[in-house]
Amino acid sequence: MLWIVLALLLLIIQIAFVIIFEYQRPSKAVVWLIVLFIFPVIGFVLYLFVAKEYRCPPALPQTNKGHWDPLKDDLIDRCRQRLLKNVHGKTITQDDNLHAILKNIPVAPITACNETMVFAEGKEAFAAMMDAIAASEHHIHVEFYIVRDDHLGVRFEQLLIRKAQEGVKVRFLYDGIGSRRLGKAYIKRLRDAGVETGCFFPLLTSFFNKRLNYRNHRKIVVVDGKIGFFGGLNIGDEYLGEDSKFGYWRDTHFSIKGDAVLWVQYTFLTDWHLVTGQVITDPVYYPVQESRGNELVQIVKSGPDETILELIFSLIVSAKKRIFIETPYFIPDPGILLALKTAISRGVDVRIIIPAVPDKNIVYCATLSYVQELLRAGGRIYGYQKGFIHAKLMISDDLALSGSANMDIRSFCNQFEINAVFFDGKVVDRLVQDFYRDLGVSEEILQSKFEQRSTLQKMQIVFARLLSPLF
């Protein structure tokens, strides 16, 4: 009897611990309580090492903040001056509340004089990246969540090695979980050639430092501080559509010139500082931009915080005509879900494209639970049929938001992401055209057909929904 009493006491202590530390996130607390009941000891250990909030400013540790503030303030001043000179009466947004939110996003001023190129396929995007890298003269900064030692990975590796041997400064940053299968030989070859490398939160150290759940999901290339690339593509053959499981790979990626590049660069170098401890604020990395474009772009650097969550929520509640979303994972938080349902009730055209073929079954089942709720509210959901859709895109009336963040809780709160708000009609129109083209190869998910799923499938969806706050 004594051991039963002790076991119950231990369980009660574990439950109390979770409730105390997760009282601000009830849905997350419920999930961890379920895990504790199923796996009383193992679940608590997982909670301690996986669920801890990473509370200190991740890219700008307090002890080194002074190194970055003067640079940040100088960049903001430069961008504001150029914005005032080049806006020429342009309306950023008709919604005053949304405008106020956009202007007050931390370290994310609206920039002018930009030129953006949109890529809908990996082949075009990677070709543009490699051309820019090959033409580099001073430095190359590369940062990806996933890097594979496959055909495409080797091509990148060889190009970076060649440029390093030519005397170009090359810095290469990869995530410890996303690139966990990247062999040491790959990194050694880069280092032996003079490429500086850094691993963002390596697997073992991040586990013991309780940072396992916080990943760098950004995908960045910056060349000479003059051209930047970002979006949804990682480095791997599957992103070229050469994976037998998924076949054609649909993604959205961008190249950009102009003042926005300064903030893509700033994002990379603060990440580099977090990983390596090096503070790089030399003005040569932030040159005066030569672009003569007239696009307004806002680079949004987030994570782990709620910056992207607040922005998406604001874009939804301000929409009056349309909300178009493309995402490989659709696991919104309660606020986003309610905002979408409210938009539907206001008569906003809400359409969402998700994959028809999942890459992660349990995450897909969780997605379907939210699909079911939106279908009942009158939303229109489509399954992409041509291959796998990995694009991360949101159109809200005449604004577009795209980058590395998925429409899920992990991207909202836990991961380091980089997105951009596009204000220019040409860029938004191109993204809208891509969305309609994707609709043409997608099948609408009808509520009547959805309700015909088997009992087992419905049970899987319910179970996945319960666990969704952890995805």
C-alpha cells in the first residue's frame, strides 16, 4: 500500500508542477496532463526537457545587447529616411489599426526601394541562389533549417568551398535538429576549405539545456549584403522534386534587393552571434543599397515569441475581401481559428490549400480536425493534388505575408522564423496568381465527404487534435 500512496503522491506533484507552470496556456497544460497520465515518469521528464519556455531574448542576449542597439538604431534611421523620400503618397494599408501594428513590430521597419523576385519552384530558386553566390566578391551568408548531403547539398558545398578558396568570407549556419542527419564529413570539408560553420542548438546540448523544442527554421542566403534569399526551401533533393514519395515539390521562395536586405542580413548575423558568440557589426556588411525598385517590404524576424502570431491574427481580423492561405501544416491556435471563423461569418472569402498527401501522418490528422471545424463554419479547404505543397503564404486583401513560418503553433511560438509583408501590387498579384494556379490542381474538401470517414480515421483525428498544442 505504501508504494501506491507514494506513486499517487508523485503523480500529484507532477500534475501540480505542470498546472503551475502552464496556467497561461490551458490547452498545452491539458496535453501534458494527458501525457503524464499515460506515462507518469517518462512524461514528466519529457516535460522538463522539451516544454520549458525559452524566455531570454534569443538573438540578442542581455549581456551583449549593447553591441547591437547602435547598429539597429542606425539601420532603422536609414530605412525610415529612404521610406519618407520614396513613398510618394503610397498607402501602406487602408486599415489604421493594422498600420499601427505593422509600424510597431519589433526590429521590423517597413522598407522602400526594393525589388522582389518570386520563385514557385526549387529549380529556379536554387539556380538564382547559386548564380548570386558564384558572383560574390566579399561575403556569403548561408542559413538553413535542413541541409542534406545529397546531390543538391554537394553542389552547394562545392560552390561554397570554391568561393572560400577565392578569398570570399563564407559563413554557414544549420539547425541541430533539422540537419541532424548531416554528416561530420560534410562540415569538415567546408571547414578545411576555410568556411566558417555554426550549428544552431545542437541535439545533445539543446536537450540538456532544455532548448530542444526551439529550432531555427529560417532559410537565408545573403550575398555581399546586396541580395538576399528567403522563403520555404531547404537544401535537399526533395526540394527539387526528386523525392520518390512526394514527386513534384511546390514551394514559395524569394530573392530581394533593396533596403529589406539589410534586415535579412541583420537576422543572419544576430543568429550567428547567438551560435558562435561573434559580434559582426562592420558597416561593410550593411552597404548602401543600389536597388532602384519602388516596392515596400517589411522583413519580420520572429522567435521564439508571438510576433508572427500577432501579425497573422491582425491580418485576418482586418481582412474585408479575401484571406487566401497555403501551408503544409495547418494547426492554428484558438485565437487564429476563431478569427478565421469570424471572418467567414463576415462574408470574407476564406480559402485554404493544404497537402492532399501528408509527410507526417499525426500532424496531418491534427490538421484535418481544424479543417472539419472550418468546413462547418463555411470555409473552403482544398487538398493539393500535383505533389507536395510546402509553400507558406497568406493573402489578406491587398497584402501578402510569406516566408519560412508555417500556420502552426510551433512556428507561432517556438521557432526562429523570417517572413516578409509585401505591399506592392505586382508582387501580391503574382502570389495571388500562384494561389489560383494551385487551386486548379487541388480538390476541394467537401463537408459531406469529410463526414464519411471511417470510425478509425475519426478516432485518429480526435487523438491528434488533443496532442496538437505540442506539434
